[in-house]
Amino acid sequence: MSKPELAGRKEWIALGVLALPLLLVSMDVSVLYFAVPFISADLGVSATEQLWIFDIYGFVLAGLLITMGSLGDRIGRRRLLIFGAVGFGLASVAAAYAQNPEQLIAARALLGIGGATLMPSTLALIRNMFHDPKQRSKAIAFWSAVMMGGITLGPVLGGFLLEHFWWGSVFLINTPAMILLLVLAPVLLPEFKTPAGGRFDLLGSVLSLAAVLPVIWGIKEIAANGAAVLPVVAIVAGLVFGVLFVQRQRTAAYPMVDLSMFRNRAFSGSLAANTIGTLALVGNAVFLTQYLQLVHGLSPLKAALWSLAPSVLVGGAAPLATALAGKLDRAYVIGGAFVLAASGYAVLTQVHVDSSLAVPLAGAGLLAAGLVMVMTLVTEAVVGSVAPERAGSASAVMETCSEFGGALGIAILGSIGTAAYRSDLPSSLPAGVAAPVREGLPAATAAATHLPGQLADTVLTTAQRAFTHSMNVVALVGTLLLLATAVTATLTLRGTTHPTPTQTPDPATEEPALTPAL
């Protein structure tokens, strides 16, 4: 077997180009945190419209990932990336200058479509540019660090822009980066598409959308408002469409997703580990944000800046994971990373109302560092275990699992936290404040502002202590979940250190790196 061709300077520069869309798409998940009050004041946004402004981006992104991954495999990953950059840039301008809530919701939906084209394209192109496993590991470590950095930097950048410009600047910042991508991509990025990819499976695309959207919407609704008939029906309907989608992939002449990929332990086991990792990371972020702002009383911007403190640990996690995986079986490194993440949750079980900020930030740092190590290694395993012609659909499946993991983290850990919070409240709350206090810490904090001094202090202290207790319970559950996952992932992935794709690329099907895709 011939040794894989090593990537040169051009490929590493091209990796920096790919960081542009990845950074912006991941930032758009969190950049709105501070902008909503300004948008509401300017456009007169209702509570329902505010939820749609937040959620429509993630819904559309999640629903279209598999479709766009398959489309990129057929028309070319660079071509799809360029189309997505144009769409993302134009939608950003539309969002920045929206004149009413409906226009902004529509623009956010278009941003979700653009994001769905960009995310799997970046990872698939890395698979095409870096054939050597060691180089590919380093490239994916960089990819993971950029993605996590974007999510972390989103609130900070949003807060900075809103202090100096109008709310539309949080969207407009995307446009210059997309223009730069359009200039550099045709020169630096290679084109790749699946040889003899066949017709695009339109019915499969519709079924994938019908499977993903109702399930994620239902999970988020249950997390936000509790169990109800409509969200449960939506989840069941989504699962039915999911079964139909799988059946379609078994019988279609040109399936969107090759189901044989799931028979590979490196692929399926890594998907499961990635889903649990995202669940744990997102589930903790919900509680940590409220703790910093509503228990410690930090402003949103200060809370975001303090949340950057663990980045010292997180920044070195991805390269460390890659270095260790080069010397040890990947399974043991992933298992150890889950244990490291579990230690972060263990620290969070010791957080109290009057704890120093160092305690929750240290816990969050250990958790994030461990999970970044996991995500780096499982991403490399998913991409490296399939042939280059399948990289687009494989990347899309992984990103879709991440979306499910995030939704489940909010729903499952959020529900556990709500139950623990309410169980810790005293039964002797004054009748006039019992309802908002039972609803949660944000509602209790808002209600306390309208109460006389002594009663306000009592309400706040009671709610803060109950919330901190709920945070400890969630952290304990998270610790046990991650330790169990460490054992399972180690056993499942053992022996898959050097995944071998079931197919090898035909060099004749790859277009020259300098050939424009347009």
C-alpha cells in the first residue's frame, strides 16, 4: 500500500481559509444573546417572535445538514461552500437591515440554510486535502478549536459590537469574512465530488427534513414548557419519518447516506460519543450562564468575559488529544478525556451560592477541555473511517448528531435541574411569590425587583440556593453519565486507532486544486 501524499503549505493555508465560515457559523449560534433586548425595542418583537428569532436558525441548520452534505458530494464541496458563502453573506445583510420581526425571522432562516451548506463542506474538504492520518488529525484538531472558539466568542463579540454600534452589526460582521472567502476559496481550495454520484434524492431530502425538524422542535418545547401533547406528537411523527428515511436509503438507487458506514465501529461509536459529549457540554452551559448572571450578579458581557477564563485549558486540549492519539490507542485517549470531563462536573457538584468564581470556572474548564478532546478525536475517526467520496454525508450525519445532542442536553439535564430546583424550595413561600419562584431563578429574580426589601432578599436567597442545589444535582448526573460513557466508548472503539476506509479515492476523479469550481 502506497504512503498517502503529504499536504503542503498550500493545504495548510487553505485550512485557514476554511476557518472563516466555520468561525462565523458557530458564532451565529450565540451572538444573539445580547442583541435581543435591542432588537425587541427597535422592532417591537413579541415573546413568540423572539423565540423564533433565536430558534429558526438552529432548526433550519439541523434539518438541512444531511441534504447539504449529500448535495456537496454530488455538485462539489467547494462549489457548495461558495454558494453557501454567498447566501450567508446576503442573509446577514438582510438580517442587519430587517425592518420588522417577520423579515428578521426570514433572514435567520436563510442564515440557517447557508450554515447548513458551510458546516459539512468545511469538514469534507479537510478530508480531501489531508490524506495522511497524522496531518488530518492536526487539521481536525484545528477545526474543533475554531468551532469551540466561535461558540465562546459569540457572546463577547456581540456585547462589544452592541456597546459601539447598532444591533444589526452582530449580523453585518459576517459579510466581510464571506467576501474574503469568495476571493480565496477558488484559488486555495481543491474541488472534490463523488464520482458517478447519480441523481440527487429529493424524496430522501424531504424525509430527512421531516424526521429531524419535528424531533428537535419537540425536544426543545418539552425542555422549555414541559411535556404536552403537541411536542410529543411531533417527536413521534419525526421518528416515523426517520424510519421512512432509513428505508428510503436502503432502497434508493443513489442514497443520500450510505448505511453501510454505520457498520464501522469507528464511525458509529464515534457518533454516539460525539452526541453524549455535546449533550453534556450544552446542558452545563445553560446552568453556568444563569449561575454567573443571576447568582453572582454579573452583567451579560462580564459573564461572557469571565467564561473565557477556562479557554487557557481548552485551547491546548485539541492538540493534546491529537498528540496522545498518535502514541496510544484512540479509545483509551477518548475514555481518559471523558474521565477528565467528568472531573469537571465533579467540581461543579461543590459549587455553592457564595463560592468563589474560580470554582465554577475551573469545573467548566475541565469539562470543556475533556469534551473538546473527545470531539476532536471522534471527528477525526468519523471522517477518517470513510472514503473521501463519502466525507460530505458523513460530516453532515455527525453535525446532525451534534444538534440532537445539544437539544437533548437542554431537555434532559434541564428537566432534571427543574425537578431538583422545585424539590429544594420550602413549602412555606408567601402565596404572592410562590408561582414565579417555582417557575425558576430568572422568574424569581424578576419578581423580586417588585417586592419590598426584606421579602425581596428572602425570595432571591431561596431561589438562588435552590438553583445552586439543582446545579449540583445536574453535575452529579453529568459525572455519572460521562464516567459510564468513558467505559462504553473505550470498549466500543478499542482497536480502531487507525481507521481504514472501505473505499479508496480515485485520483482521476479529483479536480486540480487550482481549477475554479464555478
